[in-house]
Amino acid sequence: MDPIMLARLQFAANMSFHILFPSITLALAWLLLFFKLRHRRTGDPAWAAAYHTWVKVFALSFALGVVSGITMSFQFGTNWPGFMLTVGNIAGPLLGYEVLTAFFLEASFLGIMLFGQQRVSPRIHTLATALVAIGTTVSAFWILALNSWMQTPQGFTLIDGVAHVQSWWAVIFNPSFPYRFTHMLLASGLTAAFLVAGLSAYRWRRGERSDELRKTLRTAVTVAALLIPIQIFVGDLHGLNTLQYQPAKIAAIEAVWQDERSAPLLLFALPDESSRSNRAAVAIPGGASLILTHRLDGEVRGLDSFPNAQPPAAPVFFAFRTMLGIGVLMLTVAWWARWQLWRRDTLSPMALSALLAMTFSGWLAVLAGWYVSEIGRQPWLVQGLLRSSDAASAVPAPMIAISLGLYLALYAALLLAYVWVLFHMARKAQGAARGDDHAPSQPIPHGWEA
């Protein structure tokens, strides 16, 4: 395989593994702060128990995120030296700001969160939790500022092939940053909410009815039900921004080959690069034009309008529909579960099964969205400025293939271990809850014991 493609696959594999954990910790830190504040305000031990359970999940996720992030950063030197040579004056400081203002903050106060509850005052422990939550958000701010700048670069000038900053404000707050940052914060909120709801549903199905579990499950379902419609709205705004600044990406998302008025919205199709057409298409006439231009006869530019910078249509097309489909499932399950909790203060076996099945749905949606964003930008590494082929190293393909295989094997093992430990933690939390004095408020339906 081509060494550039192998290098891209290796970075994608590392990033795919890494992004799973910040997508949890970014929002889970704020959920922990909510649990902490509720306990301080009400004195209810159930909130303290919820904090105690989920701070362990946060610590495990944070550790894996740090390790995978360090590994990923090595590839800037090994596989993509041209990236830092060309845009290092911008990427270097932004990555440095992330470490100085966010990572040190998180790492320093995480120790107090984990081990200081009996050693510092409740106020200091709450402050430590708040600072960790702020740190995770600031970290996402800088990383997404850099990624957004790579998508819609602004505020720089090119001198002898090297980018130099003219305005840091324009670099950081580039045209796509507000949408991308908000979209990621909401995605993390949904990822954490469905993780908490799914593992809570797992404990409920095993017969637990503790106050901690009830409060945690209700909180997670409520957060998911509130965030998903907002995410759909922000996603639409993000799409309109992409249409303005990255029309080739939109053409790939919609599999539009030639400029077209009244472009159909493809519910399903098999994009064919060779024939520049879509096979087995199921479409809503004029739907794409209506969504993108707010007019049924609006014109949507096709991929043939970008002969020297065409992203591959099929992976972008299917990744986008995967993300969209998961979003619809999230909306359905979250609202259904929240309606049941409002009506009966309990969940049916089918709703519990749905929540359990959706435990890691946030991961799938985040990965699909990231693939749309990054593959849809190709062949550019920095849109309109630096091509991937111009930034790649001269490392031979066999060397990259060997390291890629090792990475994949290691990440698969770590991911399986992580998921196993999460369910092990859920079983331990259930066992600890058996010692409380909160008896089940209703009998367990037949079959739930399994």
C-alpha cells in the first residue's frame, strides 16, 4: 500500500483510539461536579455514592486518554514532518497552550479528586473537581482551535513556504471554530450521558434499586434528552458553515457529482467514483438543496467542480449517515426513557435494554463525525495551504505497516480491557449498594435476574 495512505491510516488509528477517552472525560467531569454540588446542597449520601462510583471511571478514561495522546503526538515527527515545518509557528504554540493552561490543571487537581476527599475540606475538594472540569474544557478549546484552523485557516501569512501568524485572534477564532467547539462539547455530553445511562441500566437489570442508581440514571437520561435536539440544531449550523468554507466536503457528504439545482437528499446510495454516479439511490427530491440553501431549487456544487481537491465520496457519505442515524436513535431512546421516568418513575425492560445497547453509541457518533471532518478535508492537511502528500515523511511503507499492525493489536486489547473494567466497576458498585438500607420499591419482573 502507498506509504502516504499507510501513514494516514496509522494516524487515524491512533486518533480514533485517543478521541474515545476525551469524549468521555470532557463531559463526565461536569457530571461529577454536578453530583458533588448536589451532595453539598442536600446532604443526600446517594449523590456522594454516585460521585465515588463515577470518579473511578473518569480516572481510568483520563489515564488512557493521556497515554494515547502522547503516542499520537510522536507521529508529527515520524510520519508528518512537513506539517510542523510549514505550520509549526501556529500548531506548536496552540499545542503548548493546551499543555500549560489545561493539562497541568487537570493532572494536578485530579489527585485531590481521587485521594483527597478525606484529607482536604469539602470546599477544597469541590473546588478541585471544578478545576478539573474547567481544565478538560480548556484542553478541548485549544485542540479544537488548532483542528478548526486546519479546516478553515485564517490570520496568517505565508513567507518562503512557512506560515507566520498575523493575528492570533483570527487564528483561534477562525470561521469554523465556534461550530466545531460547540458541536464537540455537546457530543461529549451525549457520549458521557449514554455511558452513564447504559451502565446504570445494566445495574438496574441486575436487580439494584439504590437511591444512587435512581438519581444517576435519571440525571443521565435527562442530560441526553436535553442535549440531543440542541446537537441536531448546532449540527445544521455547522453544516451551513462547511458549505460556505469547504463546499467539496459537502459535495462528498451528499454524493453530488455535478453542480445541481434541486439536488436530492440521498437516504441511501452506493457512490461510484468510476462512473461519477450513485447506484441504488433512495432519495427525497430537492431535499439536499432545501437543507443546504433553504430553497428547493437551490444549487449545490458537485465534486467535479473541484478537480484538484476531491475528497473520496463513499467513506464521507456513509460516515455522515452513520452519525446522523445514531443521532436519531439517541433522540428516540432518550426521549422515550425520559417520558417513562416522568410518567412512572421507572423504566420498562425494553427501555432498559435500549439504554444498555446505546452505552457506547456516543463513541460511534464521535468517530463517524470525525471521519466526515477529516476525510472530507482530503487531499488537504491544512485546507488550501498544505496537502497531505507534501507533509509526509520518507519512511518506507513496510516500516509504517509493521508499526500500524502493532498499534492496532495493542489498541484492540486495551479497548476490550477498558470495556470489561467498566462493567466490572458497575458490578462492584452494585455489590456495594447491596449494603444500603434502600430496599427495592417494587418487585423485579421475571427474567431480569439474567
